[in-house]
Amino acid sequence: AQKVTQAQTEISVVEKEDVTLDCVYETRDTTYYLFWYKQPPSGELVFLIRRNSFDEQNEISGRYSWNFQKSTSSFNFTITASQVVDSAVYFCALSETNAGGTSYGKLTFGQGTILTVHP
Amino acid sequence: DTGVSQDPRHKITKRGQNVTFRCDPISEHNRLYWYRQTLGQGPEFLTYFQNEAQLEKSRLLSDRFSAERPKGSFSTLEIQRTEQGDSAMYLCASSFSGRVDTQYFGPGTRLTVL
């Protein structure tokens, strides 16, 4: 069975600090997809990024960057120069695939990390 | 392009009553998912449809829960004889079943069972 662990329940930083959110996953599949979602206080989950298991290139999007390491089954998320608007709950999620590499779609989520950025 | 919408946003009911929630997916999306999220937890998968076919149901979906997507567009989730343990946020997501299936979520329906 697949599992996603976000060991950090809550993180508190001061604005402009860098912060890394950890995500460790377990799956028996060799092909899978990893996701990060943001859930602001309004409650709606917002898609941030998707990575597939055969592409270990790190990705940067503005102040956001993601580090995928298959060897340690980790997919960590870093926010550089954090801002108050980054305050939210962040979820890491995993989706397995069929033999053809097509995503099953069903997402397994971690428990989430509450990030609070203080001014 | 409008996003996923859910109705109602909040529902308060008494134990034993039936409730029904509606989800309207993004128009070109053929997959529709239901998840449940309790306080302090990540969303948990309940069921999903591809077009009108219900392809998978979680063991979390007891006999009191039923979901439909009759014309492959909107979906309804009904809970019969609600229990206090059913109190949660019910999230709907939709996607297009291409090779990579990225789900986009609605705002959720918060259910409180008294």
C-alpha cells in the first residue's frame, strides 16, 4: 500500500526566511506521480506541482523549488524568502500508475504541514 | 474557465437525517473524485468516476454513502442516516484522464452532524 509521511506538523518562520517542507513516500510501483497542494485558510486545495518518478530533475518556480530524490523516497518543497501569504497547510500526495504509466488518479495524501509566516 | 464548484458550502444536520451534496466539475474534465477531510488530516479518497462509470470505491464508503454521476457531468454524494462521525469536509475534484492526471479541487462542503 502506498503511504505519504509529512513529519513536520507545524512550522513557524519569520517573513523572508527560507523554509523546507519534508515529504517521504512509500510505494511498490516503479512508476508514480508526486504532487504538492496548498490549502489556504479559505479551504480550497490549490495545485502547485506534479512530478513523475522517472524525472528527478529539480524544479524551480519563482520562490518555490522542489527536490525529488528517488533514492531516499523524498520530495521536499522549499519556499525561498517566505511571505505572510505563504501561510497555509501544505500537502504532499502520491498517485500510482498502471502498467502503461497512466496515473490511476486516486491520490494518497500526507497529513499536511501547517506553515505560519509571521511578519 | 470556471473551476470546480460544490453546493452547499456548509451543511448542519441532525443525526439520522439524510444529506446530499452536489459537485460540478470543470466542463471538459471526464474524471470526478470525492474525498473526505477531517480536522488536522489530509484528504482521504472516497470514490471516483470516469464519465458516468464509478470505477473505484474506498472501504471508507460505507453502505450509508452513495455517489452518482448520471450523465457524466455533475455528481451527487448522499449520506443516509448521518452519524456524528460523518462530520467532515467533503471535497470534490476533477481531472482529464490523459496520461498525467492532475486533479483540481472545489471549495468543499463542510458537514456538521449534531
